[in-house]
Amino acid sequence: MDFDALLEVNREVVLLTREPHEYSSADGMKLKDLLKEDEERSDNEKLDEAVADKAAYLIYKLASGQHFRGGNKRTALVAGMVFLRKNGYTIDMSNRDLVSVVDRAGMAAADLDDLYDVIRRLAAKSGTERRSWEGTIKQAVEDNRKFLIEAGS
């Protein structure tokens, strides 16, 4: 995932609940660093372990970092789901265990290992998403529209 795709995730998520899509320049730099760190992770792992590790890291850092003015945990869920889709996996973002661990990560009550364990358990192999990042983001948001609106309330 690149910076523009991540911004699009937040834009789409907050649009559902009419929150502002805002972040500071300092947070923009932190987000770029986060994406670079995520890209460099897991070089020595098997592919399925690396994908789960990178997805967990992305979700954890977004949920716990509070980089956007609104929708940080929802952005984390959608970004993680889109990343997994683009790498040939699916996950139900409304799964209670996943939502709970992401919520707790946002409050510093869950760590990266907690999130990794949930993702490893819930992620299932699927076809690799061939759409553009933007198309995959829009589809993920639309597929989970009701859940995301309720989660933002």
C-alpha cells in the first residue's frame, strides 16, 4: 500500500459518516514512515506469514497511531482488508475478535502479537485482487458500508 492509497482509505471511511478527512503534515510524514517500515518487514518469513505480519503491523500502527482527525480504527480495518485482498487473502472486518483487538490496540490495551494472532486465525486464501488500489478500496468500503457507518457512530 502506498501513501495515496492510504489517504484514499481514510477519505472513503470518513465520507460515510461526514467526518473531515484531515491529518497534519507531521502525521503525513509518520504515515509515510509507517508504510516504509511495513514494506521492509518480514523478509525472512514464508509468504503467508509475511502477509499476515505486514497486515497486522499496518492495522496496529494505524489504529494505535491516531494519525487522522477521524476514523483511525476504521481506516486501519479497511487498509488491512485491502492489503490482504491485494495479496490473495480475505478477512471479515466485522468479526468481533478482529474489531475487539483493533479497538484495544487503539487504546494501548492490545499489542502487535495479539493482532497478528487474530489475523492468522481469520485470514483465508482467496484470489488476488486485480483491481487498482482505488477500485479495491471502494469495493471494500462498499461491501462493509453498514458496518463502517455503525462503527463510526
